[in-house]
Amino acid sequence: MNLQTLNPWNWFKHEEAAKQHAAAPAIHSAENSDTNAPQLNSLIQLHQQMDKLFDDVFSSFGFPSLGARFADANLLTNRANSLLGGYRPNVDVSGDKTHYHISLDVPGLSESDISIDVSNDVLTIRGSKEEKAEQNDKHVYRMERRYGSFQRTLSLPSDANTDDITAQLKDGVLNLVIAKKDVPPEDVKRIPINSVH
């Protein structure tokens, strides 16, 4: 049995590292000045910490997480995330014996809105979803759709063949297929053990 196949690869280690060292993002909306970005970001962080605190307390008594139940009702976080460029498509990563499969939800985007780059075994997918301003007399009562730019960065495993990647966009889902290549086994150096008499 090959134990290496049981060890999962951390595809998102670059995103996790960037999240830990990220500064407060700038607001991308014309209705807000850049000076409000740190205050808005602090308010969002406080809101998320309070949600986590309540989830921790309730889960300690055996109740399910409230975050999933009230995710759609969280207007403050949804609006603030859209102001902060919070559009972030969900990613699924899977694989079989010969290929890795990556899927992103990108509804409303076309091929020209998305770019895919590979450099030093790092796959970067960028895109932009622009808000279309309408000039009629509509009153907006609720806006849940998100707009803005996004970037997803995935660290490719050593057996991913960066020269054999295909991408297809269909029905709002971007599918990437990355062929696997044979990786020579690492040289293992045996260290002799000398007995002392």
C-alpha cells in the first residue's frame, strides 16, 4: 500500500498563508471613501467573531451551528463583503488515478472574464464580475448577488503535469483537468548503524 496516496495535498496553502498576513482590503465602491475601509473591516471582523462565539457556546450544549441556518439573513456581512471585493467562487478539487479535476462556480462570467496562469507549480485563477448599472426608476429592496474581482490560488502537487491542463466553461462552472505525471521516487539514503562494543 502506498501511504503517500493517503496524505492529502494542501491545495490552498498559498491562500491560507495570504489570509494570515493580509492587511485590511480597500473598498471598491464609489459610494464609500477608502478611509472607511479599516473601520468597515473591523466591524466585519467583530461581527464574525461574535458569530463564532455564539456558535461555540451553542455547539458545546449540543445545538447545531447557527451560522449555516442564518447565512442568507446575514445582510451586514454580505453587503460588506461585496463592498470589499468579496466575490469568491467556491472551488471543488478531486482526482482519480490519471487526472486532477478542479471546478469553480462562476455564474454569469464568460471566457474573456477569466484568466488562468501557472507559475512554479502555483495555479492562479482570476476573474471579474462587473455590476451592471441600470438607468431606470427601479427601487432595490434587497441585493444578494456579489460583484467584483476574485483570485483563487492553488498549490499544485508534484505529480501535476503543468503542460497538460485543459479548461472548459459550461453552464456557469469552470472545469479544469490536470493530467498526472509519473514522479520519480525520492532518493532514499540508508544510514548504517554501527554497534559499539
